Amino acid sequence: GYYDEPFFQDGIVAQAIDAVFANGVAYFSAAGNDGSLAYDNLAPDFSSVSSTAPNSGEQLLNFDASGATTATSLSVTIPALVPGEFAAIVVAWDQPYVTGAANSGGATSQIDLCVTGVSGNDDVEGYIANPVSSGAVTCSGPNALGVDPYQILIIGNPANATGNTTAETFSIVVGLAGGTAAPGRIKVVVEDDGAGSTINAFATNSATLQGHPGAAGAVAVGAAFYVNTPACGTKPAVIEDYSARGGDPILFDASGSRLATPALRQKPDLVGPDGVNDTFLGYQPPSDQFVTSPAGCANNASYPNFFGTSAATPHVASIAALMRQANPALTPTQIYQALRASALPMATPSPSVDEGYGFVQADAALAAMPQVVPAAPILTLASSSISVGSSTTIAWSSVNATGCTASGSWSGALAASGSQSVTPAAAGTDTYTLKCANATGASAATTADLTVAAAAVTVATVVTAAAPSGHSGGGGLDMLALAGLASIGIGRFFRMRRRVLI
């Protein structure tokens, strides 16, 4: 994901996804790993004017949306960060992007994002890699008019640090500058990629799913730790607490024009498993996080475990690939519908803004997909031409078939895949036909031809020798020598035979 993608509009990546979707491409995207670490205000109040630096003259956002109190700061705690780990503080508001919508006009409000009381040893950086003011107070500075409506600060531990930072609590302050009009809604998200941060007051625990996973043509995938899924004894599956929550409306079309009615999309769509072993990516969590039975759920401590919605998404995408292999005529819409309809609900009601339609079920998805005609089986001969009396191997495989039937030069019921040795008894062309059917009775067939040549004639060459002097040659031979084997004409053979008997 990208920190500067829009929450309320389809940005350039989302537009690209919708374009390939329209051309028959199924697209799967990680929902994100920021859980519900968000604050949303649908009627922001900027009535408090600051008289002190760094927000002097700015109108400060009251984070108490009820209006009962005036709270111009939002308390956030981030945990200790390892070298190279960071969190982004992202502020977005309901004005159109110009990136991907050049004529939209862009931001009409000037927003200043500040963090105060950063007492630990984290670095604070502007976006992108542009250090901002140092010290106890750090601000982005007001944005220009007519630009994309976001502000971002990065709080992190440099990759070249010698150790972890310490956990710290700081405050977020949002100011409205330049005498500009206030936006109609504003959003603050702590994007810590599952590090474990908290918003300590006024949290709305709302959507963090940002940008292209929310595209209409994409399937946004959340994550459930594989040990907390039905195959490992937990039903329904349990969502990871960092799996991104959806629910933000689309307020602008792709050109940046405000929609008459906001579009509400079901995001995330599905949940897939994370935390499985791979060979190089991830880390090894404590052993008490795993189960030992059934055997297929046991962890292999020799390999790392890959967590996050980025780990869950390829599992779901691979099921779609199998569906497309089983039925190449499937459209992305048909694939999405089958995956959603066959998912195991994780919440009531379902779908939800946390778990979507539920935990993906590969077998049920394959059964739920439209069965028009299965793909033709693959039939392969080890040799395409042999002679009578010789043998070759015929092998076959099929996708989404329950069984096959052989006809032509072979016959009988066969498994959906296998191999068999064939030995033709006569010269000519042997045709092997295989028809495979799926569970609905739909079938497809294919054939393979084997050219069978006549067997070669093999004879012994007989060699005569003159009888020694004084011996009669009638009725006997002094020497028969087997000189070799040759394939010769029958007429020649009889001539030799007559010559021997004379």
C-alpha cells in the first residue's frame, strides 16, 4: 500500500485495477495491517484558535466529536520499534485528489499535522524522507492549495540504529491554516503495520483500508492466523487484530467530481490464512502460539512464519488461479462471486467491515463456480510411432474431473489422472480417446493417435562351404556358418535355401 493513496476516491492504482478487471483479469490485494487504528470526524469543529507556536493563528481540531469538551490533541502510544521499523501518522480529508484527476481542483483546505511530546528516541520525518523541525514539537506545515488532500509524518527507528527504541506516548494536533474553509470530514490513521500502537482517547476504531484494495475491481483480503481456522480446530476462523477494517465511503468519482450519493463498497471481501511456513520471509514466533494437532497444522520450526494480509492474499489468489485453470471461460466476476458465496462466515451479520464474506474455502469455491464445460484432459504418448509387438506409455491428466472413460483403441473407466502401457497387436493407426466428466456431468474429450508399423522380418543368413576333396556333397554339408542376422527379401531367402540343398 501507499500512505498517500486516497481513502475517499479511486486513485491511479485503483483505476489501473479497474481497467485490467474490465479486460478479464482477477485482481487480489492485501487489505492492510493497521486494524482499526483510526479516528474519524464527520463534522469537524475547528473553532479553537491557537495563540502559541507551532500552530499560532491556526484553528485546532476538537477531537471530542460530541462537543462536550474541547480536546485539541489526540493521545497515541507506539511500542518499542526495532531498527528499520516505523509508523506513519496519516491525515486525510474529503476533498478530491488531483493525482489521477488532473482537473479536480484538489485541496481547498490547508491542514497542518503536528506531533507533540515525542520524548523517546524515535526519529520524526516528513513525507517523503524530508526531516521536519526537530525538538519536542514537530509539524508537517500547511499543505498548498490545489494539491492532494493529505498530510503524513513518519515516526520510526532508523535501520542503522544499534538497538530498539523505547515505547512512547505523544499527541497529535491538527490545525486548519490560512483562513481556509474547514473540510466536511477528516480522518487520522496510525499506520503501524501491526506493531501494536493504540489511540488512547477518542478513537473511533474505524476504517484503515486505504487506496487500491478498495477498488471495485479488486478483492481485498484480510488475514486469520492459520491455527485459528476451521482446519486447525477453530470455527469460525478468528480475524487477526491487525487485519485492516473497511467501511469508508467513496465520495468522488475518478475525475474528482463529488458523487451525489456516496458509494459504499464491501471491503474487505475475504479472509485468507497467514502465519504459515515459507523458506525465507518472516520470523519464528514462540512455539506456544501453535497447535500440534491435527498433524497438518503443526509448525515447522526450521522455517520462518509469514504473517500479515500480504501473506494471506496469495493463498486466495491461488484458489482463483485453480478455478481459472479448471474453467478458463470464467470471468473475474464469476470467480469473485464463487469465492464470496462459498466463504465461511466469521461474523453475524455477514458480510462485515472486518471479515468481509468470511474465511475462504478452496474446495467449496471450486464446487460453487459455474461448471460450463471442464477443460479437455491432457493425453500424452511417450512415443508417437512404434512397431507391432513394441510398447509405449500413454499418460493423462484432467482438472476438475471426477473420472474418465477410455474408448477407441482402449476402453474402460479410468481415474482422473494416471498412466498405462499399451502394446498394439496390428499395424495401422491406433486412436486413443479419453472423456473426463466433472461432478455436474459436464464432460470434455481429447484423442491421441499412435502410428503402428509392421514388425521387421528377422532371418538367419546361411553360408555354404565347398566339400573337402574326396567327400560327396550329396545330401550333406561340410559346414553351416551362422554369419549374422539380416532382414532380407523372401525371394532371396529361397534362392539361398535352394543353393544350400543342391
